[in-house]
Amino acid sequence: MKILMLVNWKVLSCKETPNDKQPPDYRVEGEPYWFYRYFNQKDDVDIIDISSVSWLENFEREKLRFYVLQALKAIPKLHKYDLIVSHGMQSAVVVCLYRRFFRGKEKHIVFDIGSFNSAAESGSALKLMQFASRSIDGLIYHTSAQHAYYEKFFPWLVEKSQFVRFGTDGVFWKKETDSKEEMKDAAAVENSSVPYILCVGYIKRDWDTLYRAYAALAKQYELQRPGFMLPVLRMVGKAEYQPPEGERLSECAKLELIPYIPVRELMTQIQNAQFCVLPLESFLYSYGQMTLLQQMALGKAVIVAKVPSMLDYVQDGENACFYEAKNASDLCGKMENFLKNPERRETIGSNAADYVKRVHNEKDMALQIEAFYDRVLKG
């Protein structure tokens, strides 16, 4: 089977596996790409990413919110493939519109990460997506709550859709217990003795709720345990973050802001943290899952907002802990509990790593995807 996959990120072509990139971000010459390495049938897969001149990439990503040049590269080639796979509607919408008028024998499957247009329930963008989506032959989604949205606004896709749990790469995201190479990292050596709580994320994080929860926790400790220093709150990916106006931290607390860091350094940061917090707002689409599973795979206890995208991935109190989204008081209480109960953190972290290995691994995800591909092609 010949597959053309359109992805809404850049993919490095290389001759050997790079040490500093995750599987979705590179393609080794002569080897299967990403999750296709687990397919029973070794398909012929070509990739078109979003690579372009920088100004056009920025314009498409920030203004258009979909990728025209990528689609223009793909459209002349569609007839050469059995299956077209778009990861995200940003990489699918132009192809969908084209196939509404010029439909060939090839099938088109979309990984709907963002519930089409962020689960919009009205407006011209919804109408455009409804029109374009009628040419889709199959839909994969990673958040089961999206099903209700499809029933209401895209009923013609319900029978063509499949919920597939996202799975992370347990080989890459593997806990290193005695890795001297990791500890040679300059940042790791510098920060290894400083206790910290870690938050990772570059976009769509509820940093303000986390900050308020941490500030409230600091006030409690300042009163109850004078002289005690809280672990640092370290935010990776949002170096320009500004705390809410009027909010300040007690002297027993400290906020550290770190910009984007390479993935291997990020892994070290995760492993050395006391625990992680994933502050999310409630949206009806898939986001935050990769970050959650990566931290779980590394054996770290995570406190995460109870939002739709997390419900399929967290067994509350077993492999991670929920807090009520936007509720700083609830998050403060969960953080305090983790600080006072290191054994509980260790147990949850251990459960998390085992859970990812058994349930949310990349191989199982790949085999479910392969079965869905076959179903669509035979349908």
C-alpha cells in the first residue's frame, strides 16, 4: 500500500537516528517513519511536512491557520497513492476542499487533533469545515469526548470515525536510572541539587492558575513553617510569562522561567523534578496528552487539570492526580499533598510508567491505526 502523509510540523530527513529528536520529528532514510515501524504490513510511506520559507510558514501558521503550500505539493500526487493521511485539519482542509470537486480513487483519513476548528459550534469556519469534511473517508481522534461533538455537528462522520488512544514512544521516553551522559548536561549539573516542581508547555497552559496555587501554598508554609523554603516552581517553555497583576510570592518561594530547551535536556529536567504539574484549560479537543504521557513514561507523578483531553488517560490517584480546572485552591491542596507524601509520589510515578508501557504505548496505537486504515480501504 502506498501512503502519503501530511504532517503539520517539520520532519528532518537523515541517514541515522538523531539523538536529540523524537520519532515524529525525523525520518531515517530507508526506515519506516514514526508509528509505521510497528505496522504488520510494511507500507510505502511518503511524507510532506510544512517546510517552506520562514515568512510563509509563519503566515500560514499564525494567520491562515492551515497550510496551503503543503497541499499544493500534495494535490498533483494524490492519484499515485492508495491512502492520503493528514495529521490535523491544518494539513487536511485544502485537500478536503479539492476532493469535494475532484475526487479520485485514493482514500483520505484525517487525524482530527483540534476538533476541526477548536470545536466551534457556529460561524463561517464551522460551515467551511462541514463542507470540506464530506470528502473525508475516515477520522481518527485521541479524545473520546469529541464523539459527542461529531454527533451534533458532523453526523456523517460518526460511522467513519475511530477513537484511538494516543501512545508515546517508550524506547525514547525511557527512565534513565544511571545515565552519566544525561548528568553531564550543564543545566542538569547546575540544577541537580535544587528541589523544584516542573511545568512544561509552550502554548495553551493555564499558567496563572498554577502561579496562584503556588503562591497560596507559599503563604501557608510561611505561616506554618517559618524559614522553610518551598521547592522552586520551574516553568519550561514560557520565559516571557508575567504573573497576574497584584500577585507576588512569599520569600519562601521562587519562580524560575526557562525558554525552549532541547528534548534530552527536557527529559533530565522531568526526571529530576519532585513532581510535575500540567495546568490546562477545558477545551473539547486533544491537547496536553503527549506532555502528560512523556512525563508518566519517565516515572514522574503528575498533577493535571481534569479536562476532556485527559479523561481517557488518567486514573485519578493511581497513575496521576486530577485537580479541578481553573481552581487554584484545589491545585494548591494537591501540590501540598504531594510535598508532604513523597512515598505517594513515588508510587504514582511508578504506576504511571507501568501504565504507559502497558496501555498508552506507541505500538498499540500503531496497530489500532493500521486496523483502521485497512477498514477504510476495504470500505
